[in-house]
Amino acid sequence: MTTDTPTTDGRRARGDVTRRRVAREASMIATVSGLDSITVGSLSERTGVSKSGILTVFGSREAIQVAAVAEARRIYQEQVLAPIWSEPAGGPRLRALLRSWVAYLKAGVFPGGCFIAATSVEYGHRSGPVADAVRRLKREWLDLLESELAAAGSANPVDDAFRIDAYLSAGNTQDQLTSDGTWSGTERATRLALDVIPG
């Protein structure tokens, strides 16, 4: 008896590769030009995947935007969060998180700096699946800060998380505006954020 499983599995594997490649490129574009700037045509040019191939995998531009946020989250977990979990919860882990965040920016993982900072403002007043994905990503980041600040003994983890996030967002913005290679905004933001951590 014959089966079409190998062919089906092959198509699925190719589809997964296409999905990852296109979603990754879309996340890169989003940090420079915004999620709204993502088009099937530009992605086709940048990835070498045909427009029809992209639409076969994703179905719509909105689905591509949501996938871009998901891919950015995966990259963020890999580049920023994975290195910090060996540190004790609280102050040590928060300090490791700030070091990891700076390394992620300086490595140029995304061409437009921090994905979370770049997309949060763009979708701040919107509704729909893309806005929901952006909000969830931002909320996860704040939840992490609040949890670790509570473990560090912060009297007000919510306010302190707000301060750290505000400093880092401002530092990212300054460095993206100046592009002088000094990372002065990021360095200042990190120094101020470290002062927020108890102990």
C-alpha cells in the first residue's frame, strides 16, 4: 500500500522554512519602517520567495505581520532571555537582563534597534490581531521586569518596571536617531535602569 505522507511532510517542511524566512525578514523590516510597511512584494524581493509562495504559506498580509511579531519574540527569547536564567532571581537576574539587552542592541540583531520599542508606539492606539500580538509582547516584557523586581525586594515593582522600560526605550530611541556608533543613549539608559534595582 502506498502513502503520500513523505510528499506531504516535504511540503510541510518547505512551508516551515518559507514561513520562518519570511517572518524573520518581516520582523527586520518592522524595526526600520514599521509593521505597516510590510508588503508581500517587498518580502518577495528580499527573500527570493515568490509572492504566490508567501501568500500560500500565510494567506494574508495581516498573518505575516502577526508572524513577524512571533518571530521577533522567538529571537528576543533566544538572544536576550536565554542567557539570564542561570542567574539567581531578583537583582542578579535583572542585572544580567540589562547586560543581555545591551549586547542584543550592540550586536545589531534587528537593524532598527529593539523590536519591542519600535513597534509599541506604532500600534499603541489600534485594535486587531497585530495590535494584540504587539501588546502581548510588551506585556510579557513588563511582567518579567515586575516579577524580577518583586524578587529583588522592590517596594513597587510596577512603578520600577515602568521606570526601567522607559529608560531603555528612550535610550534605544536616542541611539536610533543619532546613529553615531557611541551607544550613549543605551549606556545612559542602562546606568539609570541599574539604579532602579534594589540593593
